[in-house]
Amino acid sequence: MSETTTATTTTAPVATTATPPNMDVLMDIGVELTVQLGSCQMPMRDVLHLTPGSVVQLDKAADAPVDLYVSGKLFARGEVVVVDGRIGIRITELIGAKA
């Protein structure tokens, strides 16, 4: 008489939101953040006449949000704040974020 053994193999489901193990390496890569207060166009003649004390009027209202770019791509908008005598921005909107 022979005995029969049946082995059952199960495979754990693969998580589709799993973070690749090498993602931690990417988290330490520096990126350039740029804040744009506004912009304007002016003739080169006027640019050449700029001197210390000149005021350049930008296209945004004083209370309009500023744009935050990460490596040249619009990432967020925010408001200008002063922290310990230095300027910064408080993020008010993430671009492309779901509500």
C-alpha cells in the first residue's frame, strides 16, 4: 500500500501599490525649487535704464498666489510669508491634487 501526499501551493497576491525597494535612494536626490512672483515684458531700452531703486511692475496682483516650480514644472501655489526675517511660501494648492 502506498501513501499519496498532495502539496498545495498558494501565491500571495502582489500589491500594486508597493514601493520599489530602491525608491529610498531617489528620495535623497536634490531638486530645484523656484518661486515665481510674477513676470512682465518690457523693451530692452527700458531694461537698460534700470538702476538701483527702480521698480518693475509685475503682472500679478499683490494678493495673488505665487507659483512654485519643481525642476521647471508647476507643482503648487501659495502665499508669501515671512519666517524669522526670511521670506517663504505657505502652500495653499497642490497642482493636480485630488480634492
